[in-house]
Amino acid sequence: MLPEPQSPTKSVLRKAGLLSFVFVMYSYTTAGPFGLEDQVTTSGPGMTLLYHLLIPLFWCIPVALVAAELTTAIPVEGGFYRWARAGFGDFWGFLAGWWNWCASFVLGGVYAVLFSDYLLFFFPSWTGWRHFAVSLVLIVLIGWVNIRGIQMVGVVATVLELFILLPIAAMCAIALTQWHHNPFVPLIPPHVPKFQVLGVGLALGIWLYSGYEQMSSVAEEVDNPQKSYPRALALVVPLSIATYFLPTLLALAALNNWQDWDTGYFSEAARRIGGGWLGSWMAVAAGVTNISILNATVLTGTRMPAAMAEDGYLSPILTKKHARFGTPWIAIVASCAVYGALAAMNLAQLIKVYAWLRIAVTILTVLSAWKLRQKKPDLPRPFRIPWGNAGVTYVVVAPLVMSVLAMMGSDRFSLQWGPAVLLIGPLAYFAFGRRKTESPA
């Protein structure tokens, strides 16, 4: 049977309303347009813009529809981990939770390091132990915010995202008055391998549009999740598409310098379009984006070990709730400790492994919608994937096809180590799975 919400948590936990939940979801899935700049030079300006119009149809929109249906049907902590367990049993449910928890380790460490990297622009001497110390302090602060609960996380996410979105909106408005070029030309870079145009660009696109099922892991911490989750997705998905597409479109139309785009180029584009003040604001916003994503990552990632511990897979100490805030503070502290350890490492290659973990979790999530339609057809679903059986086929097949294409486009390191990291999941199951409670199947 599916776990019931714990009554002690209900008595102390302050839940998030729709607005703050929207900002938390947006900060996890998108946060800003930063990170896509390399796609312009590797895939070409035209193909990049087409990617941001087409990839959502085959990736984030199907996943969002699945998340909306299953959150309204099974609104419990752990979200997609418990959906997979209800649909496919203990083994696959465990893998969904384990892979996601491991992915959050990499993501948390990455964004703490990226924030410290941005500070080097202003404080170039902050290298070595100083660089690590900044990352560690940021993780501690964000961990404290998360221990305070989802309401505090939502307040921080709202403030950070407004700061991030304002310079983006300003750049777009100014760039619109400077539109002098066709932003879709050239469609692809001349004389480049097809792998670079299709494989690399597609993999990056999937990275940018991932995570729309992740907020299901905090379903019990949201006011009326059966209504709030679908509404939040309906707002966040188009906002995410606009966040990536519009600044890229307008900057290319104003500058016509797609060959110059590389990591962090949006701040330079803002400087050329609006002047030094806008470029500096955009650079700071890019750094703040890493704080915003880390804030949401700690929220979603730390609920997974707590839910798995409630089901008997992990140590019961991870279920311990804070006496005042009702949050799984031991799970938060334990996860932040791993984030801090990874912040001392070179994470460039670990990011590539993260993509395999994220794709694997997404595949299990969409397959759970199909399986539960068969296994529990009478389960109340206040929101249902539209278009009947054709709709269910769409939300399953489209992400599967995209996953195969992305994996085929992986580089040698990813092809070697991505499957190896996934195989740790079954080993962990046989090591920890003996302590489980009754399967929800």
C-alpha cells in the first residue's frame, strides 16, 4: 500500500502556496537562459532556436503531463519514486529513488562550484581552498534554508528569480528595438560534423528541459497538490520555453554574431545591447542562477532518501523530522555533506554521467503512467493525460525516442561510465532492499 503522510509532519509543516511553488519549480527546471550559449555555436543559431521550439514537444511537455496525472492520483512524498514502486514493484521503484538521489549529489555539487567560479571574475585570488570554502558556505546556507521548510525555500526562490528575470526582460526589450538580422541564419554551422549539430545540441536541449517531475517529491508539502501541481506545470513549462527561446532569438537578431557565443555569453550580449550596466547585471544574475537551482535541488533531492527510509530501504534516522519545521533535517544534512564533498572535485565529466541518471529516472516516470493505467485503471485521477490511449502513447514514446537519440549522441566517456553508474543501482538494491516494507504494488 502507498504510505500515508506522517501526522507529526502535518502538525508542524508549513506548506507552500501556488505562487511560491511555481517559483521553486521554475528555479529547478530553468532558473534562467544561462547554459545554452554553446549550443548556438555547436548546432548553429537556426537549429538552436528550432530545438527550443521542438524539444519541449518530445520531452518536457510529455513528462509534465505524466507528472500532473500521477501527482493528482498519488500525491505523496517521494513522488515519482513511489509511482514507479506502485507500478513496477520494489526493484524498479528503488532504482528510481536511488538514481535520482545520486543525480542530486552531482547536481548539488556542480551548482555550488559554478557559483564559486562566477565569483572568480570579481575576486580572482579566490582559488584553491578559498574557492572550496565559498562552495561549502553556500551549501551550508542553502541547507539551512531548506531545513526551515518549503515556504522559506519558496521565498528565497521568488526573490532570486525576480532578480534573474529582470535583466533578461530588459535585454529582450532593448534588443527588440535593434532587430536588424535574421536570427535563424545560418540554420547549422558550415562544414561541421552532423554529430556536433544533432548529438551534442540534442543532449544539451534535454538537459535544459529536464526536471518537471522532480517537484512531485514534495507533494505533501504543497497546498492542495491535486490542483496546484497541474496549475504550476501549466505556468512553468511555457515560461521555461520563453526563457530559453526569446533572449536567444532577440540577441541573435540584434547582434548577428553567433560564432562568438560560448559559455556565459549572455552577459556579453547584454553589454553590447544595453551597455555596461546591463552586462554587469546579467553577469551577476548568471551567478545567482546557480544559487537558485541549488536551493531547489536540495529541496527535491533530500526528500528522496527520507521517503526511501520510510519504506525501509535506508536507515530510519533519515526519516527524522525537525521538531519545529517538520522537515527531514537529517536527510538534508546528509545530502548536503555529499554535495560539499563533491564540490572539492573536478565535476566536468560527472555532469555527463548525471545526464544518464536523469534520463533513466525520466524513462521510469513516464512508463509508470502507462503501467498504472493498466494496473490501477480505477485509481482516481483528477487530472488525466488528454487524448485517451493516443495521449498515453505520446507521453511514453516521445521521451523514449529522445532518450535513445541523446544516448546515441553521448561521447566516449559518457558511454563508458554512464551505464556503469546505472548498474550501481541494482547492487545497492540487493544491499539495502531487504529491509523494505510491503510493496505498494
